[in-house]
Amino acid sequence: MAKILFKNAKLRGQAESKDILVVDGIISKIENELKCIDENNNDIKVIDLNKNLTIPPYVEPHIHLDYVYTAHTPGATNSSGTLFEGIQRWSESKNNLNKDEVKERAKIALKKQITTGIQHIRTHVDVTDKKLTALKSMLELKEELKEIVDMQIIAFPQEGMYAYKGGDELVEEALKMGADVVGAIPHFEYTREFGEKSVKKAIELALKYDKLIDIHCDETDDEQSRFLEVLAAHSYIEGIGEKVTASHTCAMHSYNNAYTYKLFKLLKESKLNFIACPTENIHLQGRFDTYPKRRGITRVKEMVEAGLNVCFAQDSISDPWYPLGTGNLMNILDSGIHICQMMSFEEINNSLDLITINGAKTLNIEKNYGIKVGNKANFIVLNAKNEFEAIRERVGVLYSIRNGKVLFEKIPEVIKSNCDFIR
Ligand code: FE2
């Protein structure tokens, strides 16, 4: 049996540090002062975590890995900064994709994500492509990298299920090929009727193939965009809300409060999950406003206070929708709590939930997620002693532990200087 003992792990919500004993990749004990020798008096390998904050791995619930690093490819530059120009530019420039090229770009992004502490990723993949090139790339990557990262793949019709002829059939084909989640983009369909039809089709396909659902829902400042109520109501009627995610829901930022009050009752009853993309949507939304300009981020603070499950995501890394992005969720969290005004002491202390457990619930992996006896020994160690310090300093990761093994260790930066004050 392979044993390893992690000493002095500072777990969230606990005053004292604990020791974590891992046997064959599974957490066996979490106790005070565990011994470094086993029952046969053999030494157990020890890693001292020095009372640093030890948490479950980050969860990236919404990224477009097939688009990464395409912001500057010929024809892909988005000069208006709007969602709709992003879709147009992608449509015009995506014909030259090949499987290896998509994989190589995605691997660069994945390496960045993994080395900032992410171990669980849900990626959208554009299936409005009759060759399904990107999907084939991502299915291969998921298999090749399964020992170091868990990936869910969304069959996402970027150009619509109906605005793109045969889009609904391509989504179904992608599910048959192995995609885990059904996607849709109702606010991009040509009419309200087609948008509703796409939401209902997504639910029909999810039920038929026993898949999860994640809809790009109301990613617009148009206060008349109300596909969220359609998604929530039908999910509620089918009793599948916990398997369903509404991404973006930016229009909720612009809904009137009377309507939102009524909507929240349905959202609570439906048990839907929500993903907000703070940097992406502060960039894309408000583009048709003069001043004041709307932030365009959904009502994260109010949703959290209402007990709804909300998590944060990067969404894009240097693509036609968003030119920057590093994949580091600590940056996204920092932006998100500022933009959403979630800056009380308690909110800051709790905010790691937005990139850990809340994301795990959204991905429907929460049963086996977390630092608990019996779970796989998957966790990360931050360069901070508590949550507040971690957020204030936007700290990096010292260790990422996967199945009880050190996936990587990072040495904190060293400053060399002749100046006494700096040294
Ligand atoms: Fe997206």
C-alpha cells in the first residue's frame, strides 16, 4: 500500500491545522498529530504543508478551449467588442481548423489552467461545423489527459440550433460521439420562437441521452431576453434542475425588479445552477450604452444571498470575444467580487466557494469532491494561512495533489536585491 502523510494542512473553516493520511490515492484519515510510521514501524513519506490553506482543486466550469489564442488570426479580430461581432468573426475564420492545431492551442491553455490549481474543467466546443473537427480534438484530449484533469465536453451550437441549418442535428451527433453536456444559445436564434424551441430541444436531447445541460442563456443587455424562465420552468417540470446550468444570464442585470422578484421564486424551485463570467461580460456588455454603462453581469450577489448555486468562470482566453485571459481563476475571482460588489469581510471569506464547491455542484461532481475521508486525495495548497489573505494577495498555488500524488509543486517567487528595505 502506498502511504503519504500531509502534515499541517489548514482546512477551510477550521481553527487548527490537521494531518491528512492518504493510502493508495484515497484520503484515509484527517486528524490531529498523525504518526509518521505505520503499524509495522515503517516510515511514511511526509510532506509538511506548514499550516497553509488546503482546499479542494479549482473548478473551471465554462471555457471555450477550441477558441483559445485565435484573437489575432486573420479575419478574427473583433473591433466592436460585442458578442455578435465575435460570433460573426469566428464564423468567417473557423473554416481552416484542423484537429492537431486545435489540440495544440488547447493544450497550452490547459497547462496554464492546471498549473494554477484547476483539476476539473467543463469546456464548450462549437459543433456548428459539419466536420466536427474541434469536437474530435477535444474528445481525444479528454482521454489523453484524464490522469491530470477531469474534462466535461459541451456540444455547443455557437451559431444556433436553427439559425445554423442542421445545428440541432449536429448537437445530437456530438452527443452520440461522446459529448457530456447539451448546449444551446437561444438569444442568438432569429426569433423568440426559435430560441424557445432550442431550449426545449436541449432538454429533449438531455433526457433522451441522459446528459447534463448548459445553456448560453440571455447573454445580452436586452431586458426582453427571457429564455431563463423557459429553461427554469421546463427543467422544474421535468425535475432535472440540478443537472441544468444557465450560463451568463446577463439580461437579468437589466430586468426590472418586480419581474426579477417573481423569477427568483422559480429559480429557487427549479434548483438550476448558474455561471457568471465577470471579465468576459464586463468586456462584452454595455457596448450599446452611452453613459451610464451597464456592467452586464448577472445578479450574483443577490443570487448567492437567495441560496442559488452560482460559480465564476474564465469563458475565453484570447479569442474573438475576449482578447486577454490567463486561465487563472484567482484573477477571475478577484474581478468578480469587485464587479459584483461582494466585498464584505464575510463575502470575501466565503468567495473561494465560487471557484471550488459551487463549480463542483454545477458539474454534478460534488459527491466525490472535497477533502473528506473516502474521497480521492485531490487538493491544492495555497500560499496563504487563511481565506482572506489568499484573496487579498491573489496568491498562487504551492502544491497540486492529484490521486495522492504531487502533480506539481511551485516555489514562491524570490526577490534578489542589494537594497536592505526590499531584501
Ligand atoms: Fe461562453
